[in-house]
Amino acid sequence: MTITEIKSQGLEGIGFPMYQLINELYPICRSITGNGVRETFRILKKHIPVTTHEVPTGTRVFDWTVPKEWNMRDAYVKNSRGEKVIDFKKNTLHILNYSIPVRKKVSLSELKEHLFTIPEYPEWIPYRTTYYKEQWGFCISHNQLIGLEEDEYEVVIDSSLEDGSLTYGEYCIRGKRTDEILISCHICHPSLCNDNLSGIALAVFLIKHLSSLSLNYSYRFLFIPGTIGSITWLSLHEAHVSKIKHGLVAACLGDSGKFTYKKSRRGDAEIDRVVINALKNSTFDYEVRDFIPYGYDERQYCSPEFNLPVGCLMRSPYGQYPQYHTSSDNLEFIHPRYLAESFSLFLMIFDTLENNKAYVNQNPKCEPQLGKRGLYQMTGGQQDRKRKELAMLWVLNLSDRNNTLLDISERSGLAFPVIREAASLLVKNNLLREFVQ
């Protein structure tokens, strides 16, 4: 079985279990620390034996410090009639993430100082955080805000902010080589489907698929809280990072937008070339962007001293679709079909990385006679036959130890799988051998 072959259920069916996992994770109140993250891992462990790690509050991680652990039990605002006008239990986004505990009565004007809305989308609830500044607040729709009357309000935030730990998860698949491909996703957002949960679901089902295969590379999957999680992991595993040869941050992969690839800081790393090659030879609409030091955890992996070859692969990019960080990033915004397309693209990328080898032409003085070996006029349609024959000629001509199959694909304009198949045929006919340094 090759890396791109989906077992029994087929590609079309893979999106539905991914969507079901997102549906199960959606109600949980997550943050950069706390029991919501642990509950998320309890669910993930039904699918994969992910290993979790706890890093104590106060641990110094480069210029940062692991923060206090935050946990939410309940939060609401009641009017003088005892009616809950804001209720955390109806939507986890209602609470300003990392709010300190509060029990007090306030006027409408004071309450408004602690409310966050999106006026341009009056039905949506925003997602806001206060990780490193101790304050409290609620997020509501703008229409809710308009509907609040002059009154005395009871504010209750039953939360805790105290010494504990940061939780992250890790899963490794051992290949023939110790060199690693890193896949990183963030696990810190509450009820947001595209930004957060799509990356988690994708990683889980990639693990399920890859674990059954014989692989050249080893694969390391990280489930981490955004920013502080990657900083913490890098700080604790600084001696290990030299093993990471390629990497992708996976996020925003369940919506209908075109694929967006943000290149690594290097810009010309093999992972950058492989992703662009896969996109060019797919049927998907796409855009490629240069690296900027803003975004997801790629900016930590690509910080100057590490400068790892890690890009970020998304559909609609962070901050550039209206539903981003709002209650409208819900189960209706994503779809199994788009999750399955994202899954298939990652497999195309892995397949190229796994098979990007250099070869040596065993008959380098002029072209070998392909016809007597049955390699011309192969069965298939005229166009397909001509493409395969041309691929063999390109592979033979450029297999001089210096060019990999990716080099040949880029120069010829032929899709990597076509070039790889041509190389395989030529090896079987003793016209090509793999170059091992």
C-alpha cells in the first residue's frame, strides 16, 4: 500500500469521521491550560494513544514563563429579575478566556466596560482572550448588547487561576530513518471548528492512516496550545530539533476556501517546494504566500536560531475570513468534503517527501532502447501513454546523482506521481538505480 491509498472506506468517506470527532470536541471550553485541554485529550485517546505531558506553572521557557492554570466551571450575568441575560453554559465563547473569578453586582454602564461584541456582525459572538493580563469579561452578540436594559446586574464567574500546569500532547511514528516530519496543531481554542478543531481532527486521522504503513521518515505530531505551547516544546527539546527535516503547521482546514500555503522562513526549503508542487499538480485552487513573523506556531519554529523548515498549510487563512474567531466558526461552517480534501493534500505531500530520491542512469550514453523492454507503446490512452513515455525520458536524462525526482518534476512540469512511476519502471528494468550517499 502506498502512502496515498486510503484503506477500505476510501477518501470520500474519511471526511465524515473527522467531522464527527470535531462535533464531539466542539462543546468543550479549552484554553492554553486547564481541564478543557485534558478532556480533549481523553477523547483523542479513544482514537490514538497520544502521550500527554504536564509542564508546571512557573517553568521558564526562553523569554516566557508557563502561566497559571485556568479552569472554568460556570459564568453568567443575571438581571434584577433573576433572568440570565448571558450564560456561559449556552456557548463557551461567552466568557472572556482566562477571566479571573468574580462575584459582584454592577450597573449597566460598568458591565458594558467588560463586554465584547462585533458590531458589523450583530448576531455573532466574538472569541477574545486575556491570557497575560488578569481581568474579567464576557463576549456577546451586538444585538444582545443593544437589548440590555438599565438595571443592576449580578455577575458571577466561577473560575480559578492558580498554579497548575500546561498540557500538551505528542505522538511519534517511527520510520526507517530518524529524520522527522513535524505536524503541529494548536489545541487551545474553545468552540471554534475551522480554527483549531479541523487541525486536530486532521492530525488524528493522519496518524491512524500513517501508523499502518512502512515509512522512510519518522513523523512527530504535536498537539499544543498556541504560541506558549510551541515555545515550551522547543525549550524542552532544543537538542532534538536537528532531527526535524520538514514540517507543517495545520490549521483552518475544514472550510470551503482555497488552499493557502505560507512558506517557511527559508522560503526555498524542500517542504516549500514539495507543497507548491503538490498544489500545482492537484485540482485545487490555491495561493502561496511568503513567510511573515505573524500567525500560528510556524513563527516559533522559524525563529532565527531554530530556522526550521516549517510552513503553514491552511484553506482560508487566519484572520481573513469573517467567521474567524467568532461563534460563526461552527459546525455549519465546515464540511466533511473539505476536511477530506485537506487530508488528501497532506498525503500527497507526504508521498512526495517519502519518495523524493536521486537516481543514477545505468545506461547514460545516449538513450537506451525502451521499445525492446516493452516500455514504449504501453497500454492506456494516447495522452496518458505519451506522458508516461516523456516522463521516462526526463528521468533518464536527469538521473545523474545531482537531481532528485522533485527536481525532475519541477523542470519537466510533470506531476511528481508520474515521475515517480517512471522511475519505478526504469528501476525494474535495470535502467536506473537509487543513488545512496
